[in-house]
Amino acid sequence: MSPKSPVNAVVVRKEEKEAKLQAFVSAHLAACSVQGHGTAGTNAMLLIARSADSPLVKAVTSLAAEIAACGVTVFAILTPDAETGCAPVESLSRAWTIRCLADVRFRDAHEQLLLGPATSWIGDCMRRDPSKRDAFESYADACPVTADNARKSFWRLWNAAKPVGEMAERGTTDTAAASAVAAAHAENPSDHTNGPSALTRQ
């Protein structure tokens, strides 16, 4: 009999997506709180989402108090809004460090969330509106390989994205916190040849 995979891949109904993600993140934060340390040893949560209206973003913002209590900083990559482009996301920019992927072709990448060295979530292609369709998603809460691939994908897209909000107004590329986290997660040269491409269509 084959061992059970640590990656829980399931089809999630669009009506249940936000609640399921909220429960996943909440459980991880509760574990971090008990253990007395933040996410991934660097107090960072790395997120890639279609937009501020994504169920992923809503699930994470609903846990703002718990995230703050664990000392976790959210670093997010979003794609442009059809009307406002990469304008600052007022509801998020004060608490999060955000970049925007100005090239809409990056919507072929997948939504994802990295919570720790072995905890991550991979969602649907960002080109597909999560409010209109069910989706195939992977929940990995004990898989370092999946989490490491998510980390590599995030920083590749982060380097291709542009700052928004206060960072853009100051003409800086990163806040001090973002720079510190980026250094802690610094890619090895092999990261550019190993692991999945950030632009893999599901």
C-alpha cells in the first residue's frame, strides 16, 4: 500500500474556498503561537494572488490579529486591476509589503501561499476568476519540497514585480523588512534551474 502523500490535493468549491483557506492559515498560526516562533523562522508569510478580491487575500486579512500576534509580516504579489492597474491597495498596503506584476501574462502563474519551511498552499491559475469556478488546490502542511518550490517561485515573481503604495512613492524597491526577508530566503544559483517554473499553466 502506498504511503499517504503529505500534499493534500483537492477540488474546492468556490463557495468554500475562503473558509477552507482561513482554517488552514489559522491552524498554522496556532501551532506557531504554541511553539513560540513566527513563520519559517523569519516571521514572513509569502503570498501570490490574483487580486485584493481573491479568497486567498480575504482569508489572510481576516486573520490580521492572529498574524500580528505571531509577529508575522505579509509579503504579497498581486496582478493589475482591470480599471486601476497597479494603484495602491489601501486596505492592504499599510500592513503588507506589496508588489504588482504589471505584465498580465504573469496571470498564467498560480496563486500560492507560503507559511513555513514545510507548509504551503498552491491554488489555481491567476487567469481564472476564483469567484466563478471551483478549483483544484494543493494543501501541503508537511512537505518541505513543495514549500521550497513555492519559495523559489515567489522570489522569481517578486523580482519581476514592481513596488506599490508607500514604497513606490518613496522611490524605493523594498522596505528594510522586505530586504531582510529576501536575504533570509536568498535563492541559490541552482534555484534558477531546479524546481517548477512560475509560469506553469494548470
